[in-house]
Amino acid sequence: MKTMAVIYVRVSSQKQLKEGDGLASQQARCEEFARNRNYIISKIFKDDASGSLINRPGMKAMLAFLRGNRKHNPVVIIDDISRLARGLEAHLQLRADIAKAGGRLESPSIEFGEDSDSKLVENLLASVSQHQRQKNGEQTRNRMRGRLLNGHWSFKAPIGYKFVRHAEHGKHLVRDEPMASLIAEIFEGYASGRFSGQAEIVRYLENNPGWPRERRNHLTVERVTEILTRVLYAGYIDPPPAWEVSMRPGKHEAIISLATFNTVQEKMKANAKVPARKDINTEFPLRNFVTCECGTPYTACWARGRSQSYPYYLCQTKGCASYGKSIRREKLEAEFEELLTQLCPKPELVELAATLFRDLWDARVAQQEDDRTRLRQEVTRIERQIEQLVDRIINADSPALTSAYENRVRSLETEKAEIAEKMSNCGRVLPEFDDHFRTALEFLKNPKTLWYSKALEDKRALLKLAFADKITYKRNEGFRTAETAAPFRVCAGFTGLDFDKSEMVRAVGIEPTLLAEPDFESGASTSFTTPASGSGL
């Protein structure tokens, strides 16, 4: 009667399972061994787990099979002792479990016996296998740490990046479009106030066709928070503390600036001015932004009529004079559109604002070298502080004091890195003013363009860009005076001026200067004179 046998094969990871031929080669050797011994192979069990683990799906299934066929005294064939386990303790445990389940081990590489000499050889081979696993782990960790010290990311590539083979750097992080641009957009949007919080970013990414569909199912506020706190996107690496590698510039291309990253971290620690709510949607874009006269943001609902439902905004604050009294959506939003119309400045005011902004832009370009000198001085000051703190760490005898000094050094290193980034930007050629600010000036000219957008994010961005705070609406009276954003306040300050007769003050210096500016009505030049020191307007 032929003996029943099962085959057990194992590789250490899914990657080996996909890219290698380890399982197939192990199985071929075991099948050849079974034919030579005249065994009948009943089943083959496979695993893709570390040899240090005992609880593996394939091993559990095999033990269950052995227990169900105990009466046949089945043989368990393994290619090598390291395929059973990569640790002495795990080997002895699995060896005992197989015997308890009614099986016996055999292998084309080793003779398993019950005498003392055979057990000694078996245990020695298991110990050698364990040592090889541990040594491989140490070597892998050392190589990974060495790459981290050199500024190379050694872990899984985050979304927005991918690994490519590089002749000099080996596996090298590069931008992975379109996700990289989306990552930059949410960072810059959060830093600028376009997004009020992580929930708004979740909604934006879920509705963006560039975001991978398979990732939308796992997109949560926690996932977005994890993305926003990764300094890797700013071109720096900051491994977990266990790796004992401080934050340092990476060899990969940054998606955002370190200044933008730090701004996002500061805003995440502070309370959001306009909290992002799950119930804000395209049907009620003014929800939670327009407030009742009692100061509470309006909520919204659909009221069921005889044949259809009707949208309303309403206040649900008990004690308020407007409690439970609804406002038709089309009425409130039509009045809001009229408010936006009133915000639109005259074309000549927009031209004047553009001229002022252009002058400021040119002055900023001229200021670059002075900024570079100032930043060098700031770096010198920080380096001096770091040296002093390092001396204190050496002399400190309190663990708590040492930890506080180390945290301060880490903070100063981050500040120094941000200043170094600013210094490199000081020498960068800035884009043309018209190309850089065209979109902003178009918005200033007509903010209603964002209101007519179908995207909820554009409508919410309009609210934050056009108004400095929430706006109040009183039933039967309309909107109260709203506090507009700075650019609209500047344009409103010029309203009523006669551009043909007015003289504008240009703060050039204390000496009178004659400047020529275009006349918006006739196209001719109008002279503007700055007063002498001490004179009034």
C-alpha cells in the first residue's frame, strides 16, 4: 500500500511569490522526492509568510488536513529545513505540532531522525537558518539606514511618488502624475485657506477624476491627515525615531516648499475658521457660512410639497426670533448674487489695483539680494544657538533636560532648513507678473465667475476669498453689511474718486517726484505729484 504524502512550500513575501519562482522549484524537488519514495501526493500547501511566524494560513490548513487523515500516517515533505521555519523556537513548535497531528517530516535535503545525533544536526541547522534570517535582517536594515543617511527614501513610496531605477541612486523617488499635482494642490489650498480642513479635501479628492478610483474607497480624514503631515513631499526625509536618522534634505524632487508644509502644520494645530462639514453640498453652498441675526449659521432642508420638494435655509436656534422660519433658497441665493455684483469694482479700479500690485512685485524682485543677506545672518544665528544647545546636551545630567534640548535642536534644524530653502528661492528668476497674477485679477474683476461654477469647492473658495468672515442675513430685510476681503476693501476705498482730477500719493521717498500714469478715460498721461515731507494730502 502506497504512503500518503503532502507537500509544504513557503516563500517569505508576496513580492517573492509574484516575481520569483521559489514555490515552483520547491514543489518540483518535493514531487521528485515523493516519486522516488513511491509516495502518493494528496495535497500541496503553500505560504507566503516570514519563517519566524508560526501562525500561517497554509500551515494551519495542513495541520487540519493531517488531523483529519491521522489514520493514514501521512508524510510531510519540505524542500529544506528553512522552509519549515527560520527560527529554532518556531521550528521546534511546528515540528511538535506536525507530530501531534499525526504526520512525520521528510526532506530531500536532510534526514529527520529521533536519535540524539539526528536531533542535534536538525537543531544546529535550524539555529543556522535562524542566524541567516537575523543576519539578513541586520544587513537589510543597515543598508536602508545608510541610504536614509544619504537622503534616499528607503520605504514604500507614498502616493504622489513612485520608484524608478537610477544609474547613480538605485531606486529613486520621482513624481507620479497626476497624483503629485493633486498633492501639491491640496497642500497649497490648505495653506492659502482654499480648503478649511481635511473633510473638505476628502470631498475634493473623491470628486476629482485624477485621484485613483481604488484609493477613493479608503479615503478618510485620517488618511488625508497622514498625507498632510509627511515632510517627504517638501523634499526632506524624516524617518521614524527607531532609525536614529535626523530630518535631512532628500535626493528626490520636492512637490511643495518646506514653507508651505510648515504653514499647513501650523494651521492644522489651530482651529479652522470655517469648519468643513459633511452635510455641506452643492445643493446648499451657503450652508454654515451665512448666519442668522442671532449669530448661528443657517442650516438647510428640503420641504415636501404636494407634488415636489422645495429647498429652504432656516435657523434652528431655540430662542431666536427666526427659529424654525424658513427662507426660500432661490430668494437668499439671488440676494447673495446681488451682493456679489456690488462687490465687482469698476474696470479702472481693477487696472489701478493691477498697477499697484505690479509695483509691489517689482519692488519684491529688487529686494531679493537684501533678503539673501538677511537670511544668511539668520542661519548664522541659528547655527550658533544649535552649538550652544549641543554643549548643554553634553553637560546635562537629567534625561528630561536632555530630551528638551534635543527637541529644541530638532526645531532649530527645521527652521534652518526652511531658511535655506528661502535662500535658494532668492536667486530664482520669478515669473512674469501678468502670468502669475492673471487668475487673481480676473477673480477681482468679477468674483461671480466662481459662484457660477458647478464645483462646490469653487463656490466655497469664493466665500473665503471675497469675505473676511461669515456674513449675516436677516429675514425680510436681507444681508447686513459684510466684511469683505482686503483686495475688495482697497477697491471700495477708491470708489467715488474722479480719475481725471484726483492726485494720488505715491510713497517713493521724501523728495517730490513727478510720475506719469495713464489716464483711464482718455488714454493720455496724468501727472501725479508726491507732496514734500510734512505736507498733507
